[in-house]
Amino acid sequence: MKISLIKAKKNYRGKIAEIAASPATQNKFMSLGLYKGREIAKISHFALRGPVTVKVGRSVIALGHSMASKIILELE
């Protein structure tokens, strides 16, 4: 089953199943270390369409709500 990053619960860990974005946006995600098959952990999500914080490897990244909505995770 697949779920959007913004709908995932806090501290959820999963693998990126797909990134529903244009090639230019996918390249931006790739430069941040976010690509299909990569395991990430959602750290926090601020209310009212605020930023989503994720842990990728040893890095912590804050993504805007619209960027985070493009990441689809595979349930483990």
C-alpha cells in the first residue's frame, strides 16, 4: 500500500515508491538525496500546510508542504 508523505504519521519510516513531479523537480529531490527506493523517516509535520521534516541518511531536511505531497511512500 502506498501513502503520501504528508499523510504519514510522525516517526514513520518507509521507502520512497515514487516521486510524482516534473523531471526538473525530481532532479531537485535527487540533489537532496531523495530518490525512488531511498528509506526516509518523517520526523515532524507542522499544522496548516506547514513544512514537513524528514531524516534522510544522517541528514535532516525540511520540505515545504507542496514538495512533500509529491513524495509517495511504500508501507512496510
